[in-house]
Amino acid sequence: MNIINPATGKIITTILEDDRESLERKLDILRSGAASWRELSIDERILVIRKFHQLLEEDRMVIAKSLTEETGKPLSQAVNEINGARTRITWLCDHSKQYLSDEVMTESKDIIEKISYEPLGVICNISAWNYPWLVGVNVWIPALLAGNGVMYKPSEFATLTGQHVERLLKKAGVPDDVFQLAIGEGHVGRILTDLSFDGYYFTGSYATGQSIYEAVAKKMVPCQLELGGKDPLYVTDDIEDIKAIAAGTADGAFYNNGQSCCAVERIYVHEKVYDKYVDEFVKEVGGFKMGDPQSSGVYIGALTRKAQLRVLEAQVKDAVEKGAILMAGGKTAEREGNYFEPTVLLNVNHDMLVMKEESFGPIIGIMKVKNDDEAIELMNDTEYGLTAAVYSRDEIRAQHILRKLDVGTGYWNCCDRVSAAVPWSGRHHSGFGATLSHQGLRAFTKPKAWQMKR
């Protein structure tokens, strides 16, 4: 399998893919080691993961450069991703003992009733390329802390990062028979769904998630899906610092080239502030520097997947043909690599692909609305349900709007952010289950009820 640099189109290296035989052998290795890892105390497992956390800091620039080289994201954003992963690991380590230890529910002189949280066994994580460190630590860190063995399949577009993950985990003290890497393209993931794991955790597209869910349903084991989004954002008429809000929301739409499940993908603006907001938004986007992701000051790097260029071109063409006004960008950049110009479309509506289908690129449609009710109706007009944001000075007003939106995360005066303290979950085509928070720690366990009469 060739590993391609999306900024140049050149081959970085070639790596041997796994086949069914090698994957079965790796699963056997994990089966043999899971029991001893489970028998370690939670304190001992935490120490190993904290060592990994430290190694990430020591190797930060090496792994950031590797991440940039294989995904095309600007180096500064690659460093930010690693820093963010370390922050999540800290939270998970700090709270894992609290949420993974036995929980006494009733205790009297006659009886004790408690819950213990036992590891599932050996879990399979089929992961994504857009934030391989961030979406990765959401799964294999709590899985390891809970006492599981892990088969980790990084995306074929983040394979080198996956090798860094394996190298540093094992350097930190995770045994070889507790963590194994599965290397390859989509067919390797399909083989994994045939094998006998005790849980499946996938991050990626709705179509692939649906396929995985159907494939493993008959196994009757946990299956969590963290899928895409068509995340809406509403700017109300009571905002004051329109320039700052335009800059912040443009960042929410275009950071990491818009290649984020929780990136802002459609914007609704109250008619009273629409013109001023659009003016400031377009100015902000016009200042984004596109170029070599290894270069200083670059904000727009290369798209990781070349095929996505055609998706974005099709969305622009469809929108313009249906009456949209192109205010910026709109086409593949005339340069080496997978570059698409940051694109802003006005006069959009929900008959257009750009407002209905996931874009996963540096493109946004902005739509004028008359009031909150119209905004709510349009924000809910989607098959997805990941995040939604409202910008307003009035917290009560914002909460009223967010309560009416069927999403897993609501943002007030912020967007495109994830915190380890609260669960990350989707609804509808955005998936189900939860990572992060105490729910994300317990997602890798099976509860056992204890009723003990004295």
C-alpha cells in the first residue's frame, strides 16, 4: 500500500498490508494477553498511560511532522491536535479510577448491592484520518484503562500515525499482546468485522458505519459509531461584536480544511445582521493563507483525500446552477496536490447539496433567516444530529433554541470543539453511543451487579 503526501501527490513510503491470516494471528496474540492486562490494578494501567502521555510530549514535533506529511494539515494544526490529545488523556487518567472502580449502590447491616465494571475483552477500533490522534485517544485510551486488549486499524490515510501510536504505547509499557495494529485499506476493515471481537468502535462516514453495524449485529456485542455531521450554526440579531463572531465562526467552518465531523457546515444568520456578518466573514476567509502545510502561517493545507475534490466541485456546481452566489473560491486550486480554494456561497437554500449533504471540505453556505423559529426549522432539516451552535448575548434564548435541536452537542457562543469532560455522541446518521466523559470510560466495560447478603 502506497502512503501518499496529499500536498505533493508523491509517495512517502510503501507498507505491507495485513491479510486475513495475519489479522487472525494478531487477534490470537491479543486473546493470549488480555487476561494479564486485565489483572493489573487500575493504578498500574494509569501509570502506563501517563508514561505514554509524557512520550507524546517528548516526540511531539516528530509525530506532528509525520501527521502533516500524510494528511496535509498545516503543521501548527498537527501540533494542536497532539496537544489536544494529551489534554484528553490527562482527563481520562485523572477520572478513570473514579468511574471504573466498583460502585456501592446500597449498603446496610443485611446486604450490599454494588456494580463492578469489567472489561469487554478484546475490542476492535476502526478509526478515521481527519484527526487520527484525537479520535484515536477517545477509544484506545479508555479501552486500555478499562483493561481491554485493542486491535487498532488506523485509516489508510493515517497509517504512519498509527505506527507512531503503537511505537509509543509499547515504549510506555503496553505489552505487545495487548495492543496490535491492523494495516490496510477498506478490505482490511471488512475482514476485521468477520473476526470475533468483543466490541467494535468506528469513527468515519455514515455509509461505512452502517455497513459495519450490519456486519457485526449478529455477533451481539457492543458496536459504537461516531459518524459525520451537517452541523448548523445560527447567528441571532442581538450579537454585538460581529467581526469577532465572523472570525470565530469562519474558523469553525474552515479549520483543518473543514475536514471535521463537527466543523460548521451551514450557517443561518438573522436578517438584521446578515449583511454585516457576511461582509466580515468573507473578509476573514479572504485572509486565509493556502500553501505548503509545512510552511509557517499556512491555514489552508491540502485535502487528505483526492476524491473529495470532486465532491466539493459538484456541490459548488449544483449550488450555482440553482441560484447561489459565489463570494469566494469555488474550485480546485491550480497547484500541485489536493488543494481546494476556501469557498463561500450565499443565496443558498435546502434544495442545494451544499446545505444537505456532508461537505467535509473548505466550503460553506450562508443563509438569511427572518427569526428564531425559521432558524430552528432549518437547523433540524437534516438526517444528521451531531452538533449545533447558537451565537447570542442571551443565554436563555440560546438554550431555548438548542433544546429544540435534535443533536448530541449544543454550543452557545462557541463551535467545533470537544471536551473530555462531557460525552461525545451523535444522533440519527451521526451515529450512537458515547466516547469521553464517564460514559466514554464505561463504554468499554460490561457492568456486573452484585447482591451480597451478610
